[in-house]
Amino acid sequence: MLTVAHRVENGGKGEDRLLVDHYGARTLAIVADGAGGMGGGAVAAEMACSLMAQSMRTTIAGTPEFWARCLFDVDQALVRQGSAGQCTAVVVEISENGVSGASIGDSGAWMITSREILNLTERQRRKPLLGSGEASPVCFGPVEFSGRLLLATDGLFKYAARHNIAQRAMASSVNNAVDRLVTGVRLPSGALQDDVGIILLEYVVE
């Protein structure tokens, strides 16, 4: 059984968006972060999640290349929208074929076990973003699901050390782990320096 915990914490911008969708034996997980200071970032992130969820329902199983093409199509759709801004995105499909997906920007996806961190989005391009009309998404996978799968925006990855993220992500339950991840990037005042969007997934044998 796939267990999932997710949370968005508003750090003052309100531009992070998450989506977890199940379609048969497939699960889609998406994080998107609207680009601040450009206007329309939240709209872009919302549209990106919605359009990719629609894409999952129109294909039997998405290859890594399929998801890269989907992000390219989202980029073009955001340009046509006009009122939308720009955003990062990480899209991951979990199926019997493993974990596959694509990304653009500085949000990320890590596969974390007690022994290692596999950064699935290590080769991604930070810019241009979705909505620029020039985005160049990079795909990854398929890889076997092991440990826990963490998707998050830069509100987590930018403000916490790699080893601290991995340690907190492996806490007793995925819900507790998400709590600890958010706590780990709070300032002493309790405030956040940016929005934080997190999805954490794990297979649990019943």
C-alpha cells in the first residue's frame, strides 16, 4: 500500500501548489512553485498541476519522455494563457514500471533510503521556467521505488542541509516526517523564509 503525506506552508508568497492523484494502479505526484515577483506565479503553478493530471488520464502509462513532453506542452499552454506567470514543476508517476517523471526549475525529487539519497532531478535545468515559452524539461527514470520518495519546492531544499532533510524524511511515519521537515526550515521566530511544499510517499506492506 502506498502511503502519502503532503503539506503546503505559506511563507508569505502563497505560490506553491501540490497534487497527488490516483488513477487505477498509477499514482501521480506533482509539486509546482510559482515564480515570485513576476505576477501570476500561483496561477501558473495551479495550471501546471491541473494540465498534468489531465495528461495522466489520457495515457495508459507515462514514460519519462512522455512527462518531459507534458511539461513542454504546459510551458506552451501557459504562454497562450497570457495572464499566467511562470513556475517550476516536478512530476512523478509511480506505477508497476517504477518511478518516472520530469522536471524544470529548482523544485526537486529525492529517493531516500537509510543508505543513500538518489536525487532524481539532479540533471534538471533551473531556467527558463514553465511559462517562458522556452522551457527545456529533463526526464528521469524509470527507477525502482525504494525507501521514501520526497518531492518538494525550494522552500525546503534551499534552507535545509542535505543530511538533515534525509534524516527528517525517514522519521517514524510519513506524516511525522513532513512535520519535522517543515519544522526544520522554520526560523527561531517560527516564520518561514519561503513557501514550503512537500509530498512524501512510502510503500507499506500490510
